[in-house]
Amino acid sequence: MKYHVKATAGGKSTVSFECPHCQSGLTSPLEEAGQRFACPSCGGTIETPGVRELEKSKRELAAAQRQRELKLEAERERREHEQEQARAREAQRAERLAAAARAAEEAKQRAKAPDSHQPRRGSPAGLHVLATFAVVFIVVFVFYLTTVRPLQKRLADAQQQLDRQAEEMNAIQRTVGSVASDVKNGTEALRASTDAASRNAASARALADSVSRKSDGTSSLAQQVDQCATALHALEAKVEATQSALDSLKRTVNYNAAVANDTARALARDLDSLTSTVNYNARISNLNNSLR
């Protein structure tokens, strides 16, 4: 059997072929390849061709999904590595500040209790200035550890949460895109089902006319008419179910989009608040440095 596979705008494919019994032109979704159905024109049993193309399409979709998963995993590992490096840099900075604080404390202790076996060097005013500098440094360091450092940590946590929310939003957007594609494909399938229903109705009318014109074979033609009518009712029920599913998908997409937008706006407000607090504390630290 000769057939032709054609890709539609929604990403779905259709297969066009002829009925081997009456040579009528038929079109079916590629997903129905391998399935059997009755020809709407002659009633003969037909198997939809395109099984190889359907398997190839499934393999390509699975490979594309795997590539997207690998890309997301690599991006997640890269962000975790960057976060570990940032934490290591923060730990090194804290160690350097602690060492400087210890050195300042030792200098202050030496200034308060000089060695009696060595002559005193420097004036008391110089030692007082050095001790004052050490105290100011310790105060600034304690202020950094108790105020600035927690705010920086909260800001980093908020940034991580914002990144996670961005990933979730991207996932929601991909889901919305997939649902929109499914809606579009469902619409096309609905249109194809409607066309098939129209063709079946035309076939039923043609059979009914043939029955009215012919007296021989009345029972066989009546059975074919009943089959066509039953198929038409089944297609109408399928059309109604598909329309209901499309309405449900649209409501779900709108709700997920609203939730994602509200979450993004809340996180943006929290990030702005934390940034303002950090800037305020930085100005206080700069003011303390200028006072020294």
C-alpha cells in the first residue's frame, strides 16, 4: 500500500493513503498507525500504514527529551559548583578577618602589658592610637559578623530561592507550551474528526440514497447505514469529550500562569527589600571607616 506521511504545523503528523478495496482517499493521524478501522466509503477493513515512521518519531521524541534532561542536570551541577566556590571564598574571607582580629587583639595586649626586659618604644599617645584602631577594627568586624554577614547570607538564600522559582517557572512555561501544543493538536484532531464525521455522514446519505434506488441487497445496505450512523454518533461523542478536555487544559494553564506570576512578584519584592537593607548597612560600615 502506498502512503504519504506529512507533518502538520502543530508538530503532529498525518498519513494519507488509499483504501485497497475502493481506492478512496483517506487521511489519519500517524499515532493511529497499525490500527484497524472500517472504510467510511465501502466498509472494508483497513490497517492504517506508517508503523515505521511512528516508531521513528517516538525514538526522536525520547532522544530530545533525554537531551533536555541532560542539559538541565548540567546546569544544576554548574550552579551547585558555583555556590560551593562562593561558600569557600566566604570561609576564606572570614578566616582572614578572624586572623586580623586576633593580630589586633595581640597588639592591644602587648600595648597594655609591655615586656619589662625591653625598653619601651613609642609614646603613650601612639600606643593609645594603636589600641583605639584595634578596638574600632574589632567593632567593625563584629558588626560585619553580626549584621552584614547574616544579611548577605539571607540575600544569597533569597537569590537561590529566586533561581529555584525561575527554574520552576521555566518548567511551568515549558508545561504551558506543551499544553498549548496539545491543545492545538487536539484542535487539529477535532477538526480531522469533524471532517471524518462529515465524510461519514455523506457516505451514510449516499448509502441511504442507494438503498432507496435499489431493492436488491436492502438488508446489507441497511446494516452498512446503521454502522455508519453508529460511527457518526461515536465520533460526535469523541468530539464532545475532546472539547471538554481542551476547556479543562485551558483553565489549568491559566491558573498555573497566575500562580507563577504572583510568586515571581513576591520574590522580587523580597529581593528589593534585602538589597536595600544591605546597602544601608554598607553605608553604615563606610561611615564607620571614615570616622576612623
